[in-house]
Amino acid sequence: MRAHPAGPLHGGIAPPQAAGAPPTDLGALDPKVWPRSAQRVGGELHLGGRPVTDLARTHGTPLFVLDEQDFRGRAAEFATAFEGADVHYASKAFLCGRVARWVADDGLHLDACSGNELTLALAAGFPPERIALHGNNKSVGELQLAVDAGIGHIVVDSFDEIDRLVPIAAARVEAGSAPVPVLIRATVGIEAHTHEFIATAHEDQKFGFSLATGDALAAAVRVIREPHLQLTGLHSHIGSQIFDTAGFEAAAHRVVGLLGQLRQATGEVLAELNLGGGFGIAYLPEDDPVSPQVIAERLRAVIAAECAAQGLPVPRLAIEPGRAIAGPGTVTLYEVGTIKPVRLGSSGAPGTPLVRNYVSVDGGMSDNIRTALYDASYTCVLANRESDAPPALCRVVGKHCESGDILVRDLWLPSDVQPGDLLAVAATGAYCWSMASNYNYLLKPPVVAVRDGVATEIVRRQRLSDVFALDAVLADLPDPVGADR
């Protein structure tokens, strides 16, 4: 199955939609899709007050351009909407030292999914008490790092992990420190993606303790009885790219029910409830994500109602937006190389061919694997100039030796797009750089933050010498000169 629930609008294993009719304005920038600073000046795309031609000339392409005010503004909106709750930035979406410092300075918490993500956050000076560590297979070394750093929570994911964690926590307590705070991750039998949620047998996954089998309750009871661990609350995560709060509301109902079971079994009343992330963003103009304010209002209402029904105090709420903060504010710039018209057949009128232009750019699946991996949908525009040319059906593809190396499957671009033009792909801030690779020995692009006309490189462009440094044969050779970037 090529379709994947993390791809927008593809929760039902449906084939990607065709391009549809050409839009009236091929250069339009839908404010739901593009960064908040995006605008056309003399036909050219500007981001954060900088023209994209200037950014491409200075930093090269492919290039991730991150609108700092967009990123931090969305983080602030979640913090305001969820005032009194804990907003954790899900750093797997995109993490670097500068982003970690933005999140820390803005008062948010941070989720790490590996020991190395945790190490980066700590090295950037992120307050450890505001960090949570996730992961379904945490090593002893990762757990030791988390305990030694004194992070805020370890989200426990298996009985094996409890076995690994207890002796580490015991040594900490014996050295005079407090018990290690943990959350139990409960799998609540709900999988929510985009517009749908299915409440069936979705305990069949690698994450968490099943609520249906009783494992979640058993794990919570075990942690409570471990004197070197402190169970502070429960955690649940139900999916990604979600446009409807119904799945979260159903999950809250089940997790609060587990709080009630736990009180009956042990007398313990837990003070924290983390409902995870997965809040959707607009990749296409027709996408309709829910605002942080609406999400907050609905979640608070359902939790209050469920706790009242159980006779429980309302726990402190936590959420984990990642894509919803990082995704919309970043654009990837590419330079067009080859344009290849491919005849598809007849459009209906006798003798009139239907042609798709394959527009090849200087990046591809090494900097955005999501289209190939998830059938994810993106949109893009001609960025360096305006055009009055009629629309042409296009497919934007990369330069990798893979037929599946597609960035934007079907869209309309001006028919005069030519080699040397710049294309900008919207909403690439979440997971694109994080999942980047060196396939075909392409190099990972830099990330430049723009704000008020100032561009700051926050992740430098990878060099071929960086890659060769890991090669046992080539590491000691003089710096190589690559054929291109």
C-alpha cells in the first residue's frame, strides 16, 4: 500500500487526486498554505522581507527558508490557547540548536524521541525539567542520559523499558535525588488521521500499552508500586495531520476512564494528562485545519465532562504540536534544470495531445521523502518572477535515480517555466529536513531563518567532505571537489 495515514487527505488509501482545473492566478499565495510573511513584490516571492532570488544567490539551492515570526507566532498561539497547560514542541518535526533556543525562550516544553535529540536540546541549553523523552525502544544509555539530566518526564512505552529504568532510577534515589517522573503511554484503540478516526483494533502497533488488553492499567499499577519511580500521569497519541477534534475527544474519554480505573485499583489520583499531537496543517488550499483556540476549547470541555462523570479532579493538560508549529512557515526553494514534455494521450478533442511537463529540480526525495513515502500532497509556485503565460500541466520531480522521486505530483505552472527559474514548495517545515538523506550522495540543504529582512543560516549546507569523513577509505584524502552542490 503506497497510501499512508500521515499523508494529507489519504487516510482511506485512495489514489492521489488529479490537478483539476487550472487556477485563475498561477502565482497566488494562499495565506492558509504559505508562510505569514510570504508576498509578491514585483512578481517575485519575498519571505521574511527577503527576495528569494537573493536568498538563492547567497545560500544556493535547494534551500529551506524558515519564517521565524511564523514559527514563533504559531508556538505563541498554542501557548495562549492552552494557557495553564503544558505545550510541548514535538521536536521530531524539525530540530536544530537555534530552534531549541527559540522554544526555550518562548516558554514551551520540548519532546525528544531519541537520546540524540535529547542531547541536542541539552547542548542548546534547553531546561531539562521541560523535556520529555519518547521512544518505543529506549536503550539503557538513553534512559541513563535522561535520568542524569533530570528531565521532566520519561514516557514509558513497554514493560521491558520499566525493567531497564528501575535500576537506573534506584541508583539516582540512593544518591539522594527524587524518584524519576514518568508517564505511561496508553494505546487507546483510536487511529485518527485527517478527517476520519476509526475506533477499532488499533492496539496492533509498536507504541504504548494497550488499554483494551489491560496492559496500560497493569503498567501504571506496576510503576506506582516502584518506589524509585513517580507516576505523574498518562499519555496518549492517536495520529497525525488531524483536521477534526472528534478523535481527540474520543481518546480523552478513554484515557480519563483509565484514570478512574487506576484510582479504583490503587487509590492514586494522577495529576497530568498528555493527549499528544497530530494537529493538521494546510498543504493545499482546500485543507481546513482547526485553530489552536478551537482545539483547546473542545479538549478542555470534554476532559472536564469526563472527569466530572468519574468524580475526578481535572488533571493538568499537555499537548504536543510539532507539524502545526514548524510546518507552515518553511518553504523549499529549488532551481529548475530539465523540462521534459511527455505526451499522455488525447485530451478528448481529435488530434489534440494531452501533455504533462516533467519539471526537474536540483533536489528531490533526499530533501523531501514524504511524497514518495506517504503520497503526501504539496503545492508550489514559480518564485523568481511573474508570468502571464497560459497554464501547463506539470509534475515537479527531483534528480534522483528513482521514478518515484516526485515532489509535487500534479499541478499547473506557467507554460514558460524554464531552466534557471526558481520554484518554491510550500509547507515543508515539518519532517522534510528531519528525514533528509544522502541518497545518490546528494547533500543535505541548509536552513535559513528570515525575519524583518535579515537572513540567518541556522543549519549550514552539508559538504561532500562531511560525508567523506565517515568513509573509512576516503576520510583522510584532501577535501573533495564535487561536481555540483
